[in-house]
Amino acid sequence: MTHSADTSADADAQFTQPVYHESDADRRHITDKTVAVLGYGSQGHAHAQNLADSGVDVVVGLREDSSSRKAAEADGLRVTTPVEAASQADVVSVLVPDTVQPSVFEAIEPELDAGDTLQFAHGFNVHYGQIEPPERVDVTMIAPKSPGHLVRRNYEAGEGTPALLAVYQDATGEARQEALAYADAIGCARAGVVETTFREETETDLFGEQAVLCGGVAELTKAGYETLVDAGYSPEMAYFECLNELKLIVDLMYEGGIGAMWDSVSDTAEYGGLTRGEAVVDESVRENMEEVLEEVQNGAFATEWVAENQAGRPSYKQRRKAEQEHDIEDVGERLRSLFAWAEDETESEAEREPEVSADD
């Protein structure tokens, strides 16, 4: 919903980065233009539908053999190839996966006219030089901080999803205004749009995924599980204590921060956590994190990931298979069947239409 001017001003004064709201956006910077949304996966379908519902002329660019074409057309959107979509558009929003963006860009680059905008939801390829935009166009980023289905759901509910805004190249002098208008049209300005840079968004995103959100949490969870099982405790108890209850703790932190989590757990849990947590996550972990961050900053990870894809992802496939075969997955599958929500989720999945492919 729209923030009042006073409330927004007071709240925004506490941030270190500029934060924009609906009152800061001028839709005229986007409503008289055609936007090409390349891809109809998680973010693509949400951006395209929200833009269209906001009165923006949208064309979706998909391969001729894309499995998502029928879904986009069923949603009432105009669909053509990425090259044709780019030729029709003033703003080209590149929402295909990072790994295929360079080849898509190579195909559409001749269709970019002076003054057009090339827009992204993640800065990886631009920041690491996999895509080198022509000087004649604006290059911006609008990155909702939520999966696409929630961006769409919040929009339909009259609510918003926070997003990041960044300007990499301002050829027209109006790149920021247009990006903010785009963010407003997909509903993000209802919540707040935080300004950043392509470098900051990319490097913090990769570091967070690797060190904490995906890599760190998964390894910590498995290590805890293995420690209990190796000590003779049952796999079921190890799963409950090290994985199942993780959601409860994360939900508390998500809703009110780490302090709210400490306030909600027992005094025994709080004292144990405060005194033993730093014994597990000690200075050596910080040193390891700094090494991970350095590889993100100097481009070593990006170079490795690009080479991994060019080689057909051998290491990726091997590691993924090992993860899938870990004992915690088998135990978890059996235990999750005991919960009522698991049955409800299965039923809702059966009723739900197939999701569009993230590869489109």
C-alpha cells in the first residue's frame, strides 16, 4: 500500500541508502513505452503480468520452442521471439537465467537503438564482463527481493515487494526515473525501492548465497545431523533438531530479527546459543568467509562458474548427486510425510497449473 509522506520520510532517514516509494515515481517514464520481457520464468511471468495490469505495453520474448509460450499467451500477453521483442521495445528486461544471458544478448544487441534501456534483475553478467552493453543505451536493474510468484501475489493483493534499483549506465539522463517507474509498475514501490549498484548487488548476493543462505546453512545443518548420528542418536531425532526446527528459528528472525528470536526461545536455549554458538562459528569461519568474499570480488568464482558451464557442468552434477544421496534427504522425506501440511501441499500442487520453465 502507499506509504504516507511523513511515515516514509521518518523511516527512510534510518537507511544508509536512498529508498524510493510510489510518491517518488512518475509512471509517464514507462507507460508510453513498450517493454520486452525476455523469459517467462519466476521473475519474468510476474514482471510481464504486473506491467500489463499497470497499463504498460508488454511483449514477451521466448524461443519458438519454449514450453512457456502457451502460458504467456493464456495470460493474455503478446508473445514473439526475443529478437523480435527487442526490436519492438524501448525497454528490454532480460529475465532469462544468468547462464544463457550472454547468448541472448548477442542475438538482441543489433536491435537496441540509441536511448533504449537494457534492464536486468541481477548484475552478474554485466559486472563480470560477460555482457558489455553498447554505450548508446541505458543499463539499469530492478531486482525484487522475493521469488516471482510472491511479486505477483503481492501485486494482486494491492501490496508490494521491496526491490533494489541500480543504474550502471545512464545514456539518456533519465535512466533512474525510468527504472523507478518500472519498479512502481510491477508493484515494488508500494513497499520500497532501495538504491544500490551493480557491483554491490552482485557481490553481496553471491556471498550471501555461498557463505550463509545456501552453502553455509546446508553445511551447518548436515554437520549437526552427522555429529548426532555418529554419536549414536537416531536419524529421526537428528533431523528434527538440526533441520526441521530450523524453519521455526528462521521465521522468528525473519519476522523480528535475531533479538526477537532470542526473546522467543527458552532461557536454556538462549544461554546455550550465546555461549556455544561462537565455539562452532569461530574466527576460522570468518576467515573462510573472507576468502569466499575475495573470490567473489576478484572474479575467481565468476570465472570458475562460466568455465563450469562451458564444460557441461561436470562438478556441478557430481556435487548435486552427492547432496541428493545424503542420508538426511531420505530421513527427511519420511518424516515430512507425518506433518499435515505435507498432505495439504501435495494436494495444492496437484491442483496448481504447471509452473513455467525457469530456463525460458
